[in-house]
Amino acid sequence: MQTILGWLVAADRFLAAWAAPLGVHIRNTWIRYFCLFAWALLFFFVGIWSEAFFDWLDFEIPFRDIALNPWIPIAVLTFAYLSLVGVSRAWAHNEDLRGAISKRLADGDPDLLPDLRDEGVVSIILLAAIFPLIFFQANRLAGHLGIGTGAEIRDWLAVTFDGMRRSVTILDFSEVYSWTDLSTLTETAPWITHLRMLLRATFDLVIISGFLQLFKITRLGNEAVEALGRTYENAAYIGSRIIHKLIKVLNNSNDPDISRNAVKAISKIGNPKALPALRKALSSSYALVRRFAAQAIGQLIDKNAKRRPKPKEISLSISALIRATRDENEFVRLRAVQALGLSRDERAREAIRSIADDGRNDKASQEAQRILKDWDRSDLKIEIDNKLEDEIFRSPIRESALAP
């Protein structure tokens, strides 16, 4: 039994590896789609490659006998089949790793993993389009071997739709339009039975796998949201995928513990999409929620943040933080001042200067004074560095060194 499981795991990894040329390891969505559709165009072009096709184009190709060898499209379509099935397996592997990260069973940043949900669906559609071409080219090869049929591409479309109908409940076009008698076609060429079996097994695999992954994604997100009353970490380690659920919780929850942990998870994820919800949380009736919301906003608008929000969002957030510096709770005011300090914005500088000079001498005022000193030192250092650079470039030694 262990040997069989080992072979199955190896086969699963083999399929996922075949999908690598289709860009399943690339984070950028547009580049992934470019890779996927570029390969798809190649697959379809080679899939319709035949004598009749080039006769219809009235195009004479060099080395015609070699180019029209039926083994070439069969090899390319086999690669296409393995690659497209591999996309669904690569998606499954990604979701398994995301789940392990969220449960702290593995290390990593879930946002660095490509989100292959859309590619998984597209690969199923492409498989449905590729299979008639596989039947078509297999029949070409069978004709060269003397065991082919007189079936046309419409017959192979009917065979494909029949296989899909038996895998999932969809309208059977072959029966509605009486395209072809599939039983007669199978009797004429028994090898078609094996390809039909492969077709049905493939769609069973990719469709059931797709539903399982979607169920897993939904369950993982729901479990993380349900756990917000106790911990924020489950949600935080899912990454940006759960940000919309966290925003919904933050906007609708009246439980301070749940709201606080939602804010902490958002802060950990660092997605600027949550800024409107965080600004709204600054008006919460619970000081603890307002305090963490101010802190989270500061981390998102930090000048050195990895994902900087749009200028409009930064401006709105700074205005909200300036209002929060007048909060009745001292710790909320302190977090608001610290958040403004992270932004390095001119409006924030004026607000911090005003707080430092208000004479309260509370924690927020002391923090404002400290931030201003740090900024002054930083500005002085930049000024000194610029002067030194100017002196170096204007010095006679430098000029003589640059002289021809």
C-alpha cells in the first residue's frame, strides 16, 4: 500500500512539474496569463496542423513531408494535456502549502504564492477545447497506420462533449443535434474507447479537484474568521486572500475582541485595501479598537511600507489620524502620533509639531517631541550628506580626475 501511495505522490508531483512552462510559479498575474495563453495558441495551431488545413490555407510549407508527420502534433498535444492537467495539481499544491502556513506547520509568506484559482478554471476550459484536437490528430496517426476512421472534427467534438456530459451534468449536444452515432464510431475504431476513458477520467480528476480546492479555501477562511474571538494569527497567516472577510468583520462586528483581532490581522497582512475600514474603526466606541486601528493605519501608510496606498488614501488616512490625536484616550492619541510619524508627511509634521507644543506633557506630547528630534537629526544628516557630495564633485581633485 505504501508503495502505491508513493507512486501516486510521485505522479502528482510529476504533473505539477509539467505545468511550470505555463507560469504557475510566477507571482505576477498578467505574466502568468501571458504564458498560459501563449502556450495555448501554440497548442491550438499545432492541433489543427494537417494536410487539409494547409491545402485550405493554400500555403506551401518547406519540408512538407517532415512537417506534416502526425507524430509532431501528437507529441505537442501530449505536452499540452499533461501541462493543463498539471495546472490543477499545482493549484492543489499551492493550497496545501497555504493551509500549512496558516496553521504554522510551514514557514513562508502566503502572499508570495501565486493564486492559481483562475488558471485552474481556465485550464479546464482549455482541456475541453484541446481534446477534440487530440482525437483528430490521433485519428490522423491511426490513418497512417491503417486503422483510422472517416470521422471529421465535428464527430470529435461530439465525442468530447459526450465524455464531459458523463463527467458533469451538462447539455448533451451530440444527442440534441444528432451529430454522430458514438457507438458505431467506437466499433469502427476500438482505440477511441481508450481515449474516451482518458477524457472522462481527466475531467473527473480536474473538476473534482477544483471543487475540493474551492471548498478548502472557503473552509479555511471561515475557520480563521470564527477564531478571531481568540486569536488573529490564523487569519493573518492566510494573507491578502482573506482581507475582504476581515474588512466585513471589522465593519459589522460589535465585539471588541473580534474587532481588535481583525485589525491586528489586517496590520500583519499589510494590505492597503483595508484603509477605509480602519479609518472607520477609529470611531469605534471601544478605545482598544481605536488604538490598534491607529497603529495599523500607521504601518500601512509608512513611507517604507512594501505596498504603498494611493495618494488619496494616504491623505484621507492622515486626516483621520490628525482627528485621532484629539481622542479622549491617551493611548489612542499616542498611537495616532506614532502613526503620523511613520508617514513622514508634511501635514503630519505640522500636526505633530502642534501636539509637541500644546503643553500637555502627556505620552502623546512626549512622543511628538521625540519624533520631531528624530526628524531634525535625519534632515540634518541628509543636508550634511548633500553638502559633502557637492564639495566632492566640485573639488579641484575631482575636476582634475574628470578632465580629459
